[in-house]
Amino acid sequence: MDINSINFHELNDMFIKAKDNNQKTSQDLIRSYYCFGKGYMLWFSFYNKTYSEDSSNGLVNDKIREHILNQDKITETTIQKRKERVIKVF
């Protein structure tokens, strides 16, 4: 890049586009957390009618594992951290 090829208008447009994409990605992430949290709460409420809170939590964890493709790679800690994040958003 030399000094004559610098186009601040183009660079500014690239900056604005990147910023807009970043904002959209953040909103998509929050929406995903919310939907995951809603699903968690619905399943937890369903199980909690019949089982204790701890048992309901375990059954929801099993349900989550059932739907995640790499079941053997997801740990209990990973599920717990994800649930903590989504509950904060939800």
C-alpha cells in the first residue's frame, strides 16, 4: 500500500460494515442464548413437575447431550457453564 492508494472513504465504509457485522453477530449470539435458555426452562419445568430439582437438572442435561452431535466431547462442566450463561440472558 502506498500513500496514493489510500482511500479513506473506502476504509471508513469497510470499518462501518465490520462494525455492523459485529453488532449483528452479537445480537445473534444473545438471541441464541435466549432461545437455549427458554428451551432449558421449558424442559426443566416439564421434569420438575415429577422429579426433584436435582433430578430434573440431570434429565435436562441428558436431553441437551442427546441433541448435541459430539456427545462424547461435551463435559458436564461445559453444559453447566452454558446453562449458567443462558440463564443470565433468559
